[in-house]
Amino acid sequence: MTATRHIALLGNPNTGKTSVWNGLTGGNAKVGNYPGVTVDRRAAPLRGHPDLELVDVPGAYSLVARSADEQIALDVALGLNGQPAPAAVVVCVDATQLARSLYILVQLQELGVRCVVALTMADEAGPAAPDAGALAAELGCPVVPVVGRTGVGLTALRQAVVAAAAITTAEPARWRWTPSPALAAKLATVRAAFPTSWPASDGLALWALQCVGDDELAAVPPAVRDAVVAAAPDAAVDDEAVLGRYRWLDDRIAVLMKTAVDRRRTERIDRVLLHRGLGLVIFAAVMFVLFMTLFAWSDPAITFIEDRFAWLGQQVRDVLPDGLLEDFLVNGVIDGVGAVIVFLPQIVLLFFLLGLLEDFGYLARVAYLMDRIMRTMGLSGRAFVPMLSGFACAVPAVMATRTMERQRDRILTMMVIPLMTCSARLPVYTLVIAALFPSQTFGGLSTKGLLMVAMYAFSVVTALAAAWVLARVVKPLKAKRLPFVIELPPYRAPRLRDVGRMMLAKTWSFLREAGTVILACTIALWALLYFPRDTPAGAPDYAALAAAAPDDEARAAVEHARDAALLEHSYGAQLGKAIEPAIAPLGFDWKIGVGIIGAFAAREVFVSTLGVIHGVGDDEGSLRQRLTDERGPDGAVVYTPLVGLSLMVFFALACQCMSTLGVIKRETGGYRWPLFLLGYMTALAWVASFLVFQVGRLLGF
Amino acid sequence: MPTLLEVGQRVAVAIEAVDGERGFRRRLLELGLCPGTTVRVTNVAPLGDPLEIEVRGGRLSIRRDEAAQIRVRR
């Protein structure tokens, strides 16, 4: 058994890298995270060659990096910063975009990386497609044309990869331009400062000269930084390197294209989809379908899952005697697993649709159409779909931020998505509005309906404002002055197999990484609201009362009173009472405090927790009546409309959702961002509710 | 000298120089927007920004303030 060797897969975005990946590997992909960045690391054995592991690198146009997520391409290609050194690198090159997609290969060859070119989209290039043999002769590396759609060329590509990996001699560095004496001197100075773990190559010295400066690269040693500063690189260095590479590409490679590529089909489609009027109508229709899929059409599947888990819980209840084990299994484990599985319909459907739209080429157009709006809050057009998805549920919406190119944009978007009015807030708003606000009409419209609309508008405004503020105040979220150039790729028929595999990989990584966090939190929350399972001293003997109850209704009332007493005595309720001084200025009593703690499992759980603590079980109608009728010791109404408004504002702004926190922990690879989110949203919610309640009281409500 | 923002749609022009801060212009250069390259504004997004440009046989979306950093000659 030989040791596993690694092959890296690189290429520009939209070059059919996913098809090549699926063609070269045979499943069993290990999906993880590159350390410290919001980027998936996929690795899988080469089909038929278990000793060769293929590592996927996110699409990139260049190895030059300013942030940690962009540095991954270099780390994987050279085997730096904990990544294994690859035996060879497969570069996906789009036959319709030769010069641009070969730019990164020229960089790799300067670094002495052994390359194999997978020439994709040859079918699309048609008669313009370059001759693979001529291209290989110019590049000095194997070139294998592949057609992802039909699988043609994949066997030859695998053979070329295996052959390249078997070469034991070092690959010579190939430069397509000659640095000027001034630049050569700078390269020598920087190279001399390299640590022993870095290859002492001019290619890497040039990389450092281009990257170090106004950067956020973590793994550059101070000695190298000092040497770069001493060499004082300027724009002339970039001109020399970039223009030198493109000059060679234009002189030697562009001429291999036999004719111009026929783009008429894409142009025809764009005339409709990017049209000033019709284009926006179609855009609205596509977004409507996407939104309704998440918001409404996934409902039958969600209800089915909830019913199955409720049924399972009932089976366990019937079999096991009342007690700790039964309650743990039903309300801890089964509810917890259910709380994870219930997200699957939305995740599966969203990623299926996103995969189709991305492969077709429409997601880039969405970014193009919406960029003007999204940039006002410091984001790009790519943030539109994740933000829209946030109206249904923050969990799939946070996962959808992976379609954005830059780590900073992804994290900023994740930090504001949970402010959007997700569907789990609706049961809370419905309860509060129905119970605490009088039925009136205002200009022919019911106040209750207007309130609901107002809550949606409020969430959009706060999300936009929060993005604007965070982008200016939080250092890692500050906008960089970098061009927002995105490629508008040709329209292509999506491949269902690739979309399906991506969807399954996403779902699996959610279950494994976010699911475990959500399950653990559900069980912890269950324990908080279950233990110590004592009724307070002096409580009536509920068992005797229940036995003596004349009918079912009376027995249910006794049981509800018992459950309320048990909950009131739980650690969670004690916590609710302990925080009462903190939430009293918002107009909340300790019962609402317990509801807020319970709502961490999911916002809608607020309703059922409040039902139990008020001793009415899970009947929402009785709960509404109870809330309306509740009187304090002085006989005053406890839950006034002002309390209701304060409560809704609190729920709009607070991050009352451990699933959101769990999925952000998974996507950002650490606890830093979820804790930041929890902190800032809780503070925001408290301050806003405080203002609503206190100002409202001053105004006499 | 006009910028890419100032030339009309569908007019093929050659890039003369790319201005701006170092990291910004390096990105544009690396995407193939080099001096001497032919570029053409092919479309404007319905909301007025960004622009769609054709360069090296491909289409890119570029914001107006970015296009204003690219000097061109007819």
C-alpha cells in the first residue's frame, strides 16, 4: 500500500470544473472546511486509483490573493500552510476563453507546478476549438479535451493525471516573459527572506511582491513582509508581470483559436432575460418561484416530517412508562432529530433550484440585475438570492451564501440574513397580534393585517441598515476597493447529475456538521426546561386530583396545571425569573422570559412554551384568551398592545434561533461569527424593545 | 482621453490605461483588461448600473465607477 498522493483541481469559475470533478472521482467525497475560511474543501479518490486523492479548489482567475480565502489556490497548488503538496494539478481550461482561463496556468508554471490541462467546452467552441496537440506543444504539458456532458475524454484525462503523478523528477519552472533587471533584483531580495518551508523560487517571490502589502494574508512570515516592503513593489511590477503573461498568451495561444466563438445563442437569450422591461418581469417570476418553493411549496414535506416525528414520539410514549427516559427520548432526542430533519425539504429544494440557475448561467445575471440595489448596503448583486431566501428560513439562506465569491461578502450577508422575517416568526406575530391588538380598521384596512405588513417592512429596513452599519464599523466586514467584475457566462443546459450531486453533498454536510450542533442544543434546552422536575412545596397532589377528576376535561385541566407547575420550577424558568429585571423594562414578565428561552429551539416554540407555562397546554385559542385576560396583582392588564409591540420588535431583531447559529458555525468554521451575531442581535433587540416600551409608556399607551 | 464609461454602447475601443489603486487595477488587468485590448460596452443593466462589456470573446459585468477607471482610445 503506497501513501496517498494528492492531485489538485483548479480553474476559472464557469469552466465546467464540477463536471470534471464528478467525472474524475467516484463518490465518497470528504467535504470539510479549509481552516479559518468559509470555503468548502472537497477531496475524493481518483476513480480506479485509490492512492490518488483529488482536492477541489474553488474557482479562481489568478493565484494573486489579498484575503485568506483567495490564498487557498496557492496553498493547495504548492502544498503550503498545512495542505499536502500535490503530485500534479489539473487545470480546467475553457476552450471558448483560452487566454483568460490559461492565465492561472501560466502562473502555476512559473512556480514549477506540474500541470495537466482539461480542455473543456470544446463542443461549445465548435469549429473555433483549438487543436489539443498544438496547444500541448505550446504549453509544454498534456492537454486532454473533455466533454462533461457526454463523458468523452475523461478516461484519457485520468490516464494523463496518473502518468503526470508518476513522474518523480522535479518540474522545471517555465517563464513566458523575462523580468527586467530591476524586478529580478527585487525577486532575489524577497526570495532570500523565505523560510525553509517555502520553495526558494522566483515565482513565489513574485507572488509575494504582488500580494503582500494591503492584505489580510495570515501565513506570510514577518521576514518576507519586511523584504517586500524593502523591495518597494509598485504598479510597474504588476504591469510587467500581468502584461508579460498576456502578451505571450495573445502571441502564442490566441492564434490557436481557429475562428471567433459563436455566441449568438447566448446573445439572443440575453436580449430577453436582460431586457429593461421583460427581463425584470421574468426575473420577478423566477424569484417568486424560488421564494414560494421555500415559503409555501415545501410545506407538505415539512408537515409530513413533523407528523412522522410526532407519530414516533407518540409510539415511544405508548411503550415507555411516564418518566425521565420517556421525556428525554420524546422531547429531547426525537424532537431534536426532527428539528434537524425538518430543514431538509427547504435545503434540498433551494440547492436544486440554485444549482439549475447557476449551471444555466442565470445566477450571474441575477447578480447583474440586482447589483445596483444591493450595493447601496455595501453588498453585491450576488447577495440577493440568499437575502430573499431569508424570508423563508435563515438556515438554507445562510447556506446559499456559498454562491458568493468573496468571504467578506459571505459573512456580511450571513450577519444580516437572520434579521429578515423568516416563516418561524409568523406564529409568534400571529399569536401576539390576535391576542393583544383590538380588531379595528384603519382606512378600510384591518390594523392586524397592517401590523403584519409593518413587521415585514421593519425587517427589510433593519437588515439593510444593519448591513450598511456593519460594513462600516466591523473591521473584517469593511468593503475593499476591489473591482466587482463578474463573468456573464454563456447559457448552458444544466446537468441534472451534477446538480443532484451538489445538492446531496450540501444536505449531507448540513446534517453532519450543523445537525449535530442543533441536536445537542435541543437536548440541552430540553434538560433546562425539564429538570429538576419538582413541584414547588405546598403544591396540590396532582396525581390524586387527576384520579378524582369527574371527566376528561377536568383531568386535562389538572394535567395542564401540573405541567405549568413543573415548568415553573425548572431551571429554565428560574433563569427566566432571574432575567426578569433585565426584561421588565421591555414590558416582559418572567413567563415571557421562559418563552424566550424556549424559543431558542425555534421561534415558533415560543407559542407552545407560553401555552404550557400559562397552564393551557398546547391549545392556541385558550392561550390567546388567557393572554388577553391576564391581570396583574393590581388588577391591571398585563399584556397590553404596547407589550405586544415590544415583544414583536424583540422577536424581529433577536437571534432566537440556535439552528441559525449552528449553521453559521458550520459555514464560518468557528464560534467567532455566530457569537458575534448572537451578541449584536440581542443587544439590538433589547435596545429597540426598550425604546418602544418606554417611549410608548411616556406617550400614554 | 475618454473613459470606457463615456464611449457609447456597441463602440469597439482599445484600452489605453487602467487607473486606480494598485490592487484594484491588478484585478482588472488579470481579467484580461490590458492596455491594447479591444473592449466594447454591449449592454446596460435595467437599473442603469452595472454595464455589460465584451472583452476577449467573453462577457463581463462591470460597475460604472469601475468603467470610469479605464481610459480608452477609439
